[in-house]
Amino acid sequence: MTNRLDRWKRRAPFALLFVLMLPSLAGCTSGMSALGEPPAASDIGVDPWPRQLTSRDNTFSVFQPQYESWDQGRLSSRAAVAVEDRVSSQAKYGVIWFTARTEVDKETRMVTLEDVTVSKADFPTTPDGGAAYLAALPKKKRHNIRYALRDFDAFAGGEVELRCARTAGEAEEAFRVLLALHAERWAGAGRQGVFEKPRFLTFHGLVQPLLLGQDALQLLWLSVRGEALAAMYNIVWDNKVYFYQCGRKYDLPPKVSPGTVLIARALQKAMAEGRREFDFLAGVSQYKMQFAGATRPLVQVRAAWPSPRESARRLLERGADWARRLRGRRTRPAADDADEKAGF
């Protein structure tokens, strides 16, 4: 009787997903652009991922699908899914695999899914250490992360410690570690880190105790044989983790990426704590795209009456933007190389 009950519990989310997902996926527009071309400007009106569905006490979050094959108008894909209910504060994570017929709109460069069929679901009822999340990533990303974890374990020889600041004293220690590693990372790229600015450093010295008092500060650092190799500064709010700043030791063997390992550990921690989301914030750095399961557009809106002052401000803003782009073209290779080597 127990075995049957366990099997039913394991299959229950799949049954609910099957009922809910078919109409939802069939009626939505995929975030993938047709023929591999960039999405058109009209895509901004498309609902962002993850898409949320509600059934009684359950809320299903369906993350952006990752396609596996697309041949003769038939799509095979998979998507990560999170389920939350009122009984438990811990979200349950899983992966669904589905097939669908596709209709391509070449003018908007978007794809509509029809006749969706859920063919498989891996939906464990207990935390899986991130296996479901990893399975939802594209094959190349999965392999890169697994190789990074394997190489780091070989380098560390089992002497790895992940620490999280719980007290004011630990937060001060963690922040000192972060400052040193952040400066080392950017010095290796021939650039200055943001914490080199006195006003910026003073601000964070004032705000961190306030965040810690609200259980909103997360300072993590990864050590091997007692030496800190990577550190991370996150903000936790509304049951979401916001990745803010990081640093890592620069002088390490080529295949050792403590930044990648620290992000993987932070993601596992977030899943174990039932966090709704891990947000890498703005930017398309390689280390962010390596782990991100979906992206959302950032839009800035400014409303102002027409005036000479406003016209002058817009001209200055355009000039500053042009200067940043020009400077970015000259320095971008070094920054990208630093990101790649840092694992961040």
C-alpha cells in the first residue's frame, strides 16, 4: 500500500501538469524566434517567462522551454516547472518533456505551439539537489557545469567549505573577503572594481547591517584548505535571491573555476530553501547566461514636458551613451576574457 501511495504522490503533479499545460502551452507564443533570427520589436508584448498557472491551491511556474529538435514543423522540447501550494512553503521542482506542432509567423519572427503533448515528466516530491534544474538546461551548458564541478573537486581534494554569514561579525569577515577577491578579479582584467569608490563602499557599509537585520543579506564564500577562492553578495527579498556582486581568486589553474562552483552551490541552496527565483539581474555576461534558464526585458520609461532643459538633457545623455559604447568596444575583450577565466 505504501509503495502504491508513493507512486501516486510522484505521479500526481504530472497529472495536474498534463491537464493544465496542454491548453496553456497551446495558447502561448514561444520565446524562441523563428529560423534562429532575433525577435522583432513587437515581442515586448509577449508575456515574460516563467508563465504561471493556477489550479485551486497549486501555482505552477513554467520556465522558458529549451528545444531539443525541430524538424518539419514538429518541435520536441523540455521545460523546468516549479509547483507551490498553501500547505508547504517549499516549491517542488521538475522537468516536463513535450512535443508540439509549430506555426511560424515570419513577419513577427515568432512561433506558436499547437497540439501540445506532454510525453514525459520527472517530478520528484523531495528536493533533488538541483538535478531537475540542470536537466532543463541545454546540453552544452549542462556539460560545462558538470565538468567545472568535476575539475574543482579534483583540485580541492574534498577539502571544500561553503560558508554563509549569519551574524554581524561573520558578515564583516565575508565582506572583507569579497572586497579582496573582487579587487583581485578586476585587477587581473586591468580594470578597477566598483568597491574602489569610497562613496560606494561607505553606502554598503551602512546598508548591510540593515539588510542582515531583515534576513535579506546573503554573503557566501567558498574556501579550499582554509583559503577563500570565491565570494558572492546577494540580496534576498520576497523569497527571491538577487545576485548582486562577486569576486574570485585569479591565479588558479586554467580548468579551476571557483566562481562557477559557487554559483552552483548558491543555486542548490536557494532550491533547498524553497526560493521562488534566482535573479542574475542585468547583463549578459557569459557566467550569467551559463546558468540562466530564462531572460526578461528591462524597460526604462521617462516622462517629461518638452523644454529646452529636457532637450539639452537628452543630447547629453545620447553623447554619454555614445562615449560608453565607444569605450566599451575598446575594453570589452578584456572584460569578457576576465569573465570567462573567473567563472563569473
